[in-house]
Amino acid sequence: MVLQMDKRLAKRTFDISSFHVMDLLRRAKQLEAQGRDVIHMEIGEPDFTAPQMIVDAGVKQLLTGEIKYTSAAGLPALREKIAEFYQQRYGVTVATQRIFVTPGASGAFLLAFGVSLNPQDELLMTDPCYPCNSNFATLFDAKTKTIPVNADSNYQLTAEYIQQNWTSVSKGVLIASPSNPTGTLITAEDLKQAIETVNNLGGCFYSDEIYHGLVYDQPAASALEFSDDVFIINSFSKYFAMTGWRIGWLIVPEGFIEATEKLAQNIFIATSTDAQYAALAAFNPDTQAELERRRKEFALRRDFLYENLLRLGFEISVKPEGAFYIYANCRKFTDDSYSFALDLLEAEAVAITPGKDFGTHDARHALRFAYTTSIERMAIAIKRLERFLVMRNYA
């Protein structure tokens, strides 16, 4: 049945793209309801649950009954913990007034773009990239300019790319490191030069750092190591495995503090109080030890999946250095990665994400595999994938 579009819908709703992977997820759920054993490698959600210390802290606070609004910027104690975290991990000092606790990284993006982007302002970002980031800008009637990137820049925006693509309507640059979908890092020197370039152009620099902590070969540099005049978006969802708790944070330049608090008060009043008390335990030594154990497990998963995808004939130009994704080229097998993903799901009950969810640059040859399930489950998925390639005469 085709539903008639309501003419009263806002124009921006037509400009915001939907997730193609949600069609795959919907079908995967239908197959599971039919008794099929679906292996999920499509959604960026860790199979690890929140560490027990975090859960216990949340339960403890719930039992007090004191679950009332906090200030719009968040619990002072949590903002202080986040500031301490940046001092310990990156050696940078951040004033707590610049830190805003948000309903996930999504809330952080809404605040960051809401206080800095005007209608028709242009935001530069990579292609491929996480599509929601572009849609957040569209929500404020800003425009996005996606710049095709390849392995030669580690799929990251460099100062040279920024200079070449900056126009009279450009307002800012968004860099994600580690990135989704490629899992690549920007080098510290390239990050420094990119920030300097944007600052010299009079623009805003947004650093998506939600996968910090999930790095395997070298530490990821924070934009705060090179400038205070940056927006930092981070989250408790990925490294801290608190996806459903919906809590993240935003760090803003000093001149944006008052405007950000005003916007936060009006958009969401405050982040979930219980989630904020639970997040306090995320920085405990015992919690950090558990998160480090999980990081090492993710590194093993990455290596297992990377080696097996290469063995099957997928091309991977850059071995991912962080997050929990591998962005693989499937040109050997197909010119339509979306149909490939659908067929694989139907035939073998393995769910992966097609490249068209992340942009247009060579998207028809791209597939994202999330190593958010165990090696044992991935081993089964690899066997199914290999059988699929043979049955379809790909291998």
C-alpha cells in the first residue's frame, strides 16, 4: 500500500535522507520471527552491555527516588568527571562551563549546529560519512558539501581538501576520527593543520570523537590538543557501551557557552538524570579496566574479520584503526552493493550495511561490516558468506 504524502509536511523532511540499512534491519527482524538465525553485522551497537558498575550506579540512584531535572548543562559532578578525563587522557585542561551533558551524541550535534549554523551556511564533511551528521545540519536549513575521499588521505579531510572546497558560504568543517564507516584515524599533524586552516578561514571546527577509546594501534588525538576554539562531540554509547541510556557530551568554545545553555534549556530541558548518575561510574578504575579488556577483544575481532574478508576477495584499502567497522570494496563480486546485502540476508541470514547509506562516492562497490558480535558468531557469518559467493558464482 502506498501512502499519500501529506501536503502539510515541512520541506526539510524531504531533504533528510532515511537509513537504507533500516530496511535490512526490518527484514532481518522478520526473518528472526520466522525462526531464522540472523547474524547482525549491520548496526553500530556493541554486543557488550553497559559494565555492571554503571548499571549498579543507575539502579542505586533510581531507588532513591530522586530522579528530577538537572541543570540543562548536566550534573556538575559529571561535568567535572569529564574534565578530569580530558586532563588524564589527553593532557588538556577544559573548563567545566564549556562541557554540556546531552541526550546522546545526537543531542550534542543538535546543540553544536544549532548555535553555529544559519540557513544556507555550508558544512564540509567527507564522503563517505555517517549520514545523520548531514541530516542534523539540514534540520537547521544549512547545506552540506560532501567531499570524496580515498585511501590516500586515510578517508579523512586534510587542510588541502578544506582549502580547495571552501567557498563564500562555507561555515565549518566536520571531521570524525575514528570515522564511521571506515574506522580510520586522522593523524595528529593533519588534524592540527585542518584546525588551523578552518580557524584562519573564520569557520567553525567540529570534531566527532564518539569512537575515541576504541582504537587499536595508536591513540587518537583530540582536537582540544591543538585548539580551544573547537566543538567536541562525544558519547557514552560506543566505548562505554551505554547505547540505550542516551547520554553524550559536547564541549564548546568559550564564546558559545551562554547560547548553548539557552538552546539546551529549550530543546530538551536536561539529559536523563538516572543516566547521568550511572555515567559517573564510567570513570571508575574498575570500569576503566573492564573497558580496556573489551577494547582488546574488539582488536581481536577486527583482525579476524579483516583477514577473512581479504581471503574471500574483498578489497580493503586501509586497515581500520578504530571504531568497530570494516569498509570493504566488493567490486570483484558486484556493481550493486545494496542488492548484494539484500540477497545475502535472504540467502544466508547475514546482515551488513550497503555503501549507499554513507554517501555516493563509489558507494555501489562498498559494504560496511560491523564487528559488534563475537568471533564465534563472525566465524559462522564468514562460512555463510563464503557459501553465498560460491552459490552465486562470485568465487
